[in-house]
Amino acid sequence: MPVEIKNSDSGRGNIITGCGALTGKDLLDALRAHLTLDPEIFSKYRYSLADYSEVSEIAVSSAEIEELAALCQEAARVNPDPLVATVASKDIT
């Protein structure tokens, strides 16, 4: 699976890991599945770490970027406080 999201640190955060060729659909599917698991868990997050250092290429359309932004806005309404960090080996990622 190109994107994996796991809870970490006894539920205080999550780690998003991407690898290989990544598409907007991959990101959207993973985020939708994770955010709908249990809103109570998400409301307790203090951080989110996205590790895209193993992503070789990424293909995301402008429509998918808008959908990703809408998901993030919705998540921020549930919990506006987590710190978010992203690690990537390429600027485009």
C-alpha cells in the first residue's frame, strides 16, 4: 500500500508513511479511511508526522488537492491543535 496511517504514542498522534509512486487517490483513500475510524481518537491527537521520504513520484490533480484541503479543514474543525510535520526527500513531494 502506497500510504499507511498508524496511530502512535498511545493515541497522542499518528504517523503517515508514503512509499513508491503515490497518487492523489492513494492519499485521499488513506485519509478518508483514517479520519472516519473514530472521531474521538482524532480529537485527542497532539501531532501528525507525514514521512514521504520513500516516495519516488507523486501525481495529484488540482481537484484532488482541493479535496485533500477540504479533508484537512474538516479535521481542523474537530481538532485545531495538532502540530503537523512532513518529511520528504524531494521538494515536489
